[in-house]
Amino acid sequence: EVNLLESGGGLVQPGGSLRLSCAASGFTLSSYAMSWVRQAPGKGLEWVSALGPSGDDTYYAGSVRGRFTISRDISKNTLYLQMNSLRAGDTAVYYCAQVCRNNWNYGLCNWGQGTLVTVSS
Amino acid sequence: DIQMTQSPSSVSASVGDRVTITCRASQGISRYLAWYQQKPGKAPKLLIFAASSLESGVPSRFSGSGSGTDFTLTISSLQPEDFATYYCQQADSFPFTFGPGTKVDVK
């Protein structure tokens, strides 16, 4: 059974940094593409970033490009999202999700429970 | 970036009703469209991928159709557990984008 468990959220001041983790079980990260999606309080879903199965191809939303970095540690079977220069607009629940059938065109079929990031002074 | 729109933004319906939600892409995305259901405080759940393929375990009352720029999600007979918010997502090109959502609530 696929399980994704996010952690690392919390309160951070504007301009600060935070690293989110997504521990995967039931499958091997090195074989699957993964994504991060966020949801601001009371708002809709926003796709944030993705990492291909090779670990070399990365993709970002324009709103986070240059500030966020997606990566993984195969030995820990864990996906990361390094977030720098955080702004109030980055306040959201952040979900990690597995790309369906390892095909970018098929959506996101397994999701974690999310971790809340609050950017405030 | 490809912009996604949904209509209506909300719909009030009763158990047993047929509900149709529309999603439109700002440019053609072939059939690379996914639909999700989200309940308050929960992660989204994939319902439909590739515009019309039903995800495993999803009831057959859910169906999707469309290609190019116009897509629909239909719930043939609304059940109590279907009251939720529904999102479309284009999976054609990066950056992937979601629609703003359609809330289905009790009439």
C-alpha cells in the first residue's frame, strides 16, 4: 500500500526558509515521478513543483521558481521541498503526491495528508 | 501557462440528482485532464484521468468526457458522500494547473 507522510511545516517569518519532507512507503521513489501541490486556507489547489523518476528533471510553478527546490534522497525514500525567501502568499497546506502510473499525463493518484506552512511575522 | 476555468463555481443539488461540471482550458490539452474530489480537511482524491478513465475504486456514477479545450464531469445520481469540491487539472504541459473548483452542496 502506498503511503505518503509529509512533515516539516510550521511558522516561519517572511524571508525565511523551510524544508518540507515527504516520506514514501509502499513504493520506491527512484521509480516514480512526484509532485508538490499546495492549498492556501479556504482557497483552491495550486500545483507547485514536480520531479521526474530519474531525479534530474524538475519543474516549477512560476510563483515559486527560483525560490523553491524539489529533490529526493533515495536512501531515505523521501521527497523534499526546500523553500527559501518565503512570503505571506506561500502560506498553505502543502501536499506531496505520486504521479499516476508514472505518466505525467495521468494526474496524481496518491496523496499525503499535508503539512501546514504559515509565513507570518 | 494554461489557464483552467470551471463552471459553475457552486451547485446546490439533492441526493439522486444528475450533476454536471464543466472545465475549460485556455488552449488545447488533448485528453490530458484529471478530475479530483476534495472534502474539507482532507487531501484530494483522483476520480478521473485522461479525461474519461475512471480511477480504480471510484464508483461508476462518476464519468468524464471531452477533449481539446472542453471537458465535463458528470455524477449520474448524486449520493450523500458526493457533497464536496471538485477540481479539474490539466496534465498536458508544465506548469500543470488546476481549475478554481466547483463546490457541490445540499439543496
